[in-house]
Amino acid sequence: MGFTIHKVLMLGSLSSIAVSNGFLFAQTTGMIKTLQRNDDGLNLTERDIQWITSTITMTHFLGSALATFTDNMGRRWPLIIFSVAIAMQWIILYKAQNIYHFMLSRVIAGIAFGARYCLNILITPEYTSPKTRAFFLNIITSVSPAIGTGLGHYLGNLFHWRTVALIAMFPTLFGIILPYFCAESPHWLASKGRFEECEQSFRKIHGNSLKSQTELQYLIKMEKCKLRLAEFTSTRTSKAKLYLALKKKYFWNLILMSFFIILYIVVTGKAVFTILATNILEDMTGTPNTVLQNILVDIFILVGTSLSCILVRKMTLRNVLFSTGYTANAVLVILSACLYFGAGVENLRWVNVSLLAVYFIIIEAGPSPVLEALLGEIFPLGIKVYCMFLVGVMISTFLSLALILFPISAKAIGYSGTFLLNAIIMTTSLVFIKLKLPETKGRTLQEIEAFFKTNIFDIDEALSDERKNMLL
């Protein structure tokens, strides 16, 4: 399916937002080291620094809650509003002189990051075709944040953290400007019964090919059926639909699967490493000069995310997920063994860092991008923003716990024990996901919704008199 200016603008906007999100966490790495050394004379306590480190993830869920406004406002304006908030927090952080300034910046950052993260996952599938959806979700949820993370770490080693905060304004500005010129999401318009506008927007984004017109017809056909059912059952509002979904088995199956997806993503340690990279590498190598190792690991992560773009185009999502997922677990177990049995061995330090790099390549080549992409596909259109709020709560909770517990675990059982424990949790999560997850590659969002509600992909059969009541 060809590109249109509206598709390019929205995907460019979402990519710049993802780069900005990666930058947000990576900038914290250099800032923490400077604050710990008290180079700026701010005299912050260790507890103050811990609050600065963890507040973004602790307030993530508030952003997920505010992202539900997209149900009434559409997809474009929330992106603009929360990107403006990110720009404001960079300015506050640049001027920060005490803990209150830092905390204000981090609270705004956490809320805006949580909203933009959920919106990126939610919006990307609505602006892409079934054939390219997994690829572009991969670009926006993995490749772009990896670029932001790598740049944040690299620039953090070259410049003062205040200067890096100013540099971070540039990708933020794209997230403010570009969405204004984009067409509104046709899926959101259809869910609101605005079918004429939906048709116009869909054609602006996807063109007029026979395949895109067929997808448009099924989108409108399914949403019209759901609206008629909603009127008959007095569940026209999104909150009424959510209340009805709470009584449905499919909803809780999706939430349980989301629980294990998010648990896996968090336990991989990618977010923890993004924030605590310098500290982790110092402990693993026994040297304070970790700039080169840090840059190399970031490069390997970017290599992994780029490799995933090839894999998701050549293989089914299930094959990518489980082949790379179990391989990554095996590498993590080997790394754990090397750290345990080779403690204090000088020659093993670079081996350990290399194993960590290989681990992140594999994680970013398969499990991480595939699972984040699935979060944007599996939830029904009518209640998707509320489901993403629940996802945001889980992400915020798990990330906060990970940042708090990772240093404690590393001290108690060492990095070897921590990595082994992570591998066990990741394997358990993969087993559950394998039992519940269908193959979604090449399927429209309507087909995926129909499957989870009726256990069939065929839209026409799902809309038959025998099954259509299951679509609510």
C-alpha cells in the first residue's frame, strides 16, 4: 500500500515522539551521575536522587489515564498537548536548582510520557495497513526509542545534562507541529458514527486501492453493526461499553495476556538498563570508565531493533517472538553463569558485556517489538483507550517496582542471581502467551477484534445473526 502525505506526517510525528521518549530516560542516566557527584553544588541527598530517578515511572499511569481523553478529542490533539507538556518539563529541568524543580519536571515528564507511550501504541495501527502494521509498530515502539536512548547516552557523555535537556527539545517540537497537519484517525471517526468523515480520512491516509477500499468497507460495516447493537442494548457510550466488557470472558483473557506481555517486557531489563546503564556497567566491569561499553551496548540494541524490522517482514509474528524469546532466555542464563562462576576474573569482563549486548540484540530483534506491537492490536476499538489505561497502570507499577527492586536484588543475590530470576519469569510469561496468542500478521484490526470476541477471523461470519451479539 502506497504512502500518502497524511500517513508520512503521522508516522513521522509518532517516530519523533518515540525518539523523544527514549531521550527522556537516557538523559536521566548522565544527570544521575552528575547529581551523585554533586558537581553542580545542588547538595541533593541520595533519597532525593532516588525520587528523581523513579518518579517518571511512578506517574506513568496518570498519563495513561489522561490519554483516555482521546476517546472524545480524537487522536491528533492529545499528541500535540502532551508533546507541549514534554517541552515544558525540559525547560523546567534546564532551570532546576532544587529538588522541587526536579520533581515538578519529573512529574510532568512521567504523565506526558505515559500518555504519549500509550497513544503511540494505540494510534500506529490505525494509520497503517495490515501488511505493514507490524513493521511500522516495530519502527515506532522499538527502533525510534532505541535511537533516542543511544543519542541520550552518547550526548550525556559529551555535554552537561542541562545542555542535553535543551537538545532534547528538537524531537519534541516535531511531535507538536506535525500532528496538526495530519488527517484524523478513520477508525476513531467510525467508532463515533462519523462514517462520511471516516471514508474521506481513510482515503487520504491509505489511498484508493482495491485492497484499501475492501478494508474500509469492513471497517464501516462492523462499526455500523456495533452501533446498532449498542443502541438496542443502551451501551452507546464508551463507559457503558467498558462496563459491558467487564462482564465478558474475552476482556479478562486480554487483560491477563497483557499482564504477562508487560511482565515480560519489564523483566527483560531494557528500561532499567536505559536509566541505570552506567551504574550496571561499572559494577559488571569494575571500572568507572564505561563510556565505550555503554555506547557499544546501545549500538547493539539499535542493531537488534533494526534486525527486527527484517524479521517481522519475513516471518510470522509468533515465529519471531518464540524463536528469539527462548534464545534470549538462554543467553541470559549463560550470562548469569559467567557472572557467578567468573566473579573477579579480569578476562571475563568484556565477555560479560558482550553477552549483555548479544542478549539485548536478541530481545530487540524479536520479543520486545513484537509484544509492544501486540498491545496496539489486540484491544477492541470501542474501549481501546480504557484498556490502554489499564495497560499503563500495569507498566507504571512493574517499571517502578523494577527500578526499586533491581538494585536491591543486585546487592542481595548479585547480578548473576538477578538475571537468572529474570530468565525464569520471562520463560513463564512466554509459555502463557504462546497458549493464548493467535497469529495477527496480515489481519485487519476488525478481524483481530472479531477473533477475540467470537473465536473466528471472518468478518462476514462474525456479523451473522448467530454471532453478531458477541461483538459488543
